[in-house]
Amino acid sequence: MEKARIPKEYINCSFSNFDLDFMPENKPKVEELKQFAVNYHEYFRKPGNPQSVLIYSKGNGCGKTHIAVSTGKLILWEYAKVLYKTDPFKYSIRGVINDELASMNAPVFFMSEKKYIWCRKRFTTDNEDIIKYVSDCEKAFTRSEIIIYDDLFRSRDTDFFFDELEGIISQRYDDNKSFIFTTNVNVLAIDQDDPEQNPFYDRVKQGSYLLSRIEKMTTPYYYKFHDYKDYRVKGVF
């Protein structure tokens, strides 16, 4: 969990403390994601495209990040159980978890796109926290089984951003590794030349490339959450 870098505000998020009654239309999606997490071994490490998840809503506060973290944490729990059962003596010493070996693994990793891009632009700094964050993210791109990628397309329209995002997605697509994306951008519109639908309408070529990758990775686990209320107004977050 420590290596997963889940922010403090989300560290206690789980399926059990998500308010299913606040917007009941989202309940079937939440329950399906829970089953996805419990049965993660059926979706990963298979030939072909990696199975990823995308959680979308136009508005804020409907619980996308809460559910993404809940899914990732449950996957991590199931992953750890399988790993330990496979070779318990390797991962424990007389019943005590081998912390040194465990610290080398981050099968689930949380990253904020906005924070990563901001830190990546400042990587020449002498700020050790920024250097460590970028380094951890870049290790996760190649090593982690699942990346919880929060706020996809939040960093907006720059050549630097598109170069970084194309590289990250292509790397993990080729390595057959998965994402749990959250986003407020309608990903299905990023290849359209329409400024009202697509915030990147002047970059249709890049949008088409990214859409093709994202669709292959996330179909059929593309979830559009209802968002006519805001949990944060209620005080849940």
C-alpha cells in the first residue's frame, strides 16, 4: 500500500464506505467494478490487449476516484494473496512479512496526471520530492501491473503533454499492462473536429491515435457515471 502512493485523502476509500444510495444509478457500475477487482486474474496477463478500465463523468464529485482507488486496493489485496500462496516462504520469515522484498514491488500504483506533468516539467529542479515522484511514476510505467491514472486529459493541450501521454499509453499497451483511468473528458470525442465536444479539436490526429489505444484497452469496461449531484457538497469527501 505504501508503494502504491495513494494520496491521504483517498487512502481509506473502499467499496464498503461508498454511498450507493446517493446516486443509485451508479450502483450497478460500482458492483461490476468490485467483481472485476475480485476476479482480476481473469483479465490480466493474457495474450492480446491488456484489460483496462475507464470511469468517466462530465461533472465532478460523483465518486470516480473513490471507486478507482477502491478497485485498485481490492486488486492489490487479491494480488498479494495469490503472490503469498504461490511462494509463502519467499515472502515471509517465520510468519513475518519480508518487508525488504515487499518494498521492491508496486503492482498497483496511483498517479495524478496533473501532478505528474507538472513535476515532469520541473525535473531539472533540486527538489528531492519532485525528483522522487517522477522517478516512482516512471518505474511504475514499466513495472506496475495496474496504474490508477487519475484525471486523464486534465493537463490539456500542449506538445509536451501529448508526447508524454502517447509514450505512457503506448509503453503499457505494448507491455500488456493495465490502467484504471478516471476522466472528465469524453474520450469518445477526442478524434472529432468539434470544439464543443472535443477540447483537443485542433489535434485530431493525436486524438485519433490515443482513442484507438484507449478503446482497445478499456472496452467493454467503459463506465459513464451519473453526476447530477456532488458528493463533496454532501461532505462525503
